[in-house]
Amino acid sequence: TDLLNQYVDVDGEKHRVVGVVADFNLKSIMLDNKITPTMIKLTSPDRYLHAAVKINTTADAGNKMLEWIWYEVYPDELYEGFTQELVMENARELNVVFFKINFFLSIITILISILGLYTLISLKIQRKSKEFGVRKVLGASRSTIIHILGKDLYWMVSIAAVVGLACGAWVLQTVFDIIYAYHGNPELSHFIKATIVVLLIVSVTVGFKVYKASLLNPTQQLRSE
């Protein structure tokens, strides 16, 4: 608004500013397409390229009606009209592709993590099989065995969750900065929900293995040693 009624020099011509519009972007919001200074001015009719039409019906129906009128007036000229929805269509399609890729990678990452934890707890159970057998003979309860097996895992998963949240937030912000000129910032609730889902999956998978270990016969455990 400070430029109202001021004169600006563009290509050697002075133009008086009669109004200021809100920020808008003529290009896609992808990559480094930041908003740049733009001047809107009247031009001669022979340089008209586009016409914006506001209709009272649906976008598709209105576009078909305009196409029919166009070919009635210019039967030999190709109609190149489009709706405003198509302006951001490429960006939306690209967002869907990114979502599918990230979803696939997240599923693979979770599966690999679960397999790693499952293998780790299996090795721990095998290594402490004799200890668990002795504890059971001496009267240790099932909850005690589960606690012994899981206490190291609790710390491991907690540290992994904290580090994963911090690294995930940084990576996500960095990727957004590279891909998009403008983007919203992820909310804390998004990371909390993702962490809860992962912890539930890990708890069910690894907890099943720990529970099975607590049911083993101490006699067989001692004999296997």
C-alpha cells in the first residue's frame, strides 16, 4: 500500500501504481518458484492471450458450453480452455506420488525394524535360557521373566523414538524446503500419532515373543543347556 499513487520504472517506462493485490504465484509452488514482483497493466487488444470467465454452473459443464460456443465462432481454431482446478493439478498429482513413495518406504522401514527387534529379543532369550530356567525353579513369576526380558528393550525403544522424532522432523523439514517453494510446517500431533502406531506394532510383535518365552518349561530350558 505504500506504493499507491507512486511511479515505478519498468523497461524505461514510468507507470503509476493504482492498486495493490495480495501475493500470488504465476508458476507452480514446487522447487524454488518463489513469489516475484509482478506488475499488472493494461495492454492493447491485439495482445490479449487469455480470458477469465466466471460461470454459474459446474466447471466442467461451463467449460463444455464455452467450447461449443468457441467452435461456433472459430470452427478452425483449437479450443484450449481449461478450468481453474487444472492449474494446481500437476502439483496435486506430484503430491500423491510423493505420498505413495513415502508410505511404501515407511512400511519397509517398520518391517525391517520389527524383524531386527524380533531377532534381538530371540537371541537374548536363547542366551539367557538357563538363567530363566533357574529363576522359574526358584519361584520367579511370569511377570518377573517378562520384565527381565523387556527392561533393556524399553530403553532401546524409548531412545530410538526420541532420536527418530528429532531426525524425522529435521529430514521432513529439509525435504519440504527442497521440493516446495512454500509449505506448511508439520504439527507435533503428526509425529506423536506416528510414534504411537509404531510403538503399538513393536509392542505386539516383540511382546508376543517375550510372552512365549515366559511360558517355556524350566526343565526343558535347563536340559537344553
